Amino acid sequence: MRILNNKDIIYKNSTSFFWASKFLHKNILRKVINIYSFCRINDDLVDEGLIIEDSNEAAELLKTIKSYGISEELIEELIDGINSDISFKRYKNNQELLRYCYKVAGVVGLMMVEALDIKGKEAKYFAIDLGIAMQLTNISRDLMQDHMKNRIYFPENTGINENTLNTLTIDNKDLLKKVTNQLLLKADIFYNSSLNGIRYIPIKSRISILIALRIYQGIGAKIRKTGTKYLYENIFVSKFEKSIIVIKTIFEFLIFFIIPYYKTNHKKYLHESLSGLIDVHQE
């Protein structure tokens, strides 16, 4: 399968990003596709045992994303985060979980800053927040699928363990629902912070990022709405639901984001757990 400039990789792996990508200029879209492909392929190397058939094309993809101004250090952080799943060790608390989310998703936000040619140090803080929010949503949605791969991303101090997931008693389901809602609440805090960063995005690309944010946030809202259904089946936002979200987001964009309404400065406390990592708010 061709991996460079291949939009089918987004369509097959993330319809949420695919819908958002429809609103991007073709030159920006090409960059987004290649960044997504690089992240997706490296993730599948670990999760699915993917074998890359053409090493030359893989090398070309790496060279291409570096040409966007993405540093070797960011790429190494991403690979380090993805590879940590190979010999997975549970996170003790939310602080450790957030550092993982930074590596596998916050870094992707920083890569997008380069692809969209966004200027300003504070913009990077908000990009990290959006990546973390999306990863927390993924972790909540994929709890049972990850458990089947012998991974429990929910921190140890939540009281959730293998027995909790293997024996879905009423009490265990109540605990899982409570902890999942807490994690999704944390995700919403990061989503809401990231809204203040949209003002830094070139106006032609703003609506695409806002749509991706709202669709992903919609997944979390649906998990909460459907109770413990996520323990038995994959929760996703349907095409009809995505259409409604897109329409609402277009109106939201016209009212609040052409002339930015969200202008709050970044809250340093959101990055307290990320001390020492690249481009985090720690001054």
C-alpha cells in the first residue's frame, strides 16, 4: 500500500479526522495526511504487527515530515511513547498517564503546529492540550479493547484492575462508569483549554481543527450518555451525528472563531505533570 500522500489511511482509520480534513486547503491537507500516516503506521507496527513492505517509501515519509520543520526530538518522543506499549507497564496515577498522552498525542499536536505554520509559543501549549484531550477520549472509549491486548491505561490508583474488567458485576460497572466519567471530565478540561488556541491557527484551517475537536468531544459525550454500553461495544459517532456536529460547528465558527472569542491565556497548572518535556508550559 502506498503510504505517502495517501488520504485513504485517514479514511480507513479515523473517519473523525477524515471529516475534518475535508475543510483543509489541499497543500495543508497533504501535510496532515503524511503526519497522520507516519503516526498511524508506527502505532500499527506495535499494535497490529504491521510489516512495511517498502522501506524506501517509509524513509521518504520520514524525510517528508521532517521537511515540515518537525524536529528529530519530537519524532523520538512519539516513537518512545508508542514503543512503551510493547512492554506495557501500568501507570500509577493521572500524572503518569498524562505524560504518556503527551508522548503519543500531545506531540502530534506539536507536529500539526509546524504543518499549519502556526507561530507563537503559547499556541504550542494549546496544541498539546488538544492532543491530550483526544487521547484521553481514546483511552476511555477503548477500555475493553485495550484490556484484550493486556493493557489497562486507567491508572492503578483508580482501583480498576483485571478482575474489575473480567467480572462485570454491578459494583464493578459502577466503578468503571465513575472512573471513565472522571477521565472524560479531565478530557473536557483540556478540550476547553485548547479552544483558546484556535485563534493562533491560520483562519483557513481553523474550522477543520474545530470540527475535529467537536467530533472527538462528541465521542466522550456519547460514552457518558449511553452508560456502560462502551463496555460491550465500540462507541462511535454515526454519520448522521457527525453531520449534525459539523453543521453546529460551522455556526459556532462563524460566531466565535472568525473574530476570536476564546482568548484566555494558557493555564500553567495543566502542564504540571509534563515538566521537562518539549514545548510544555513550565515557565
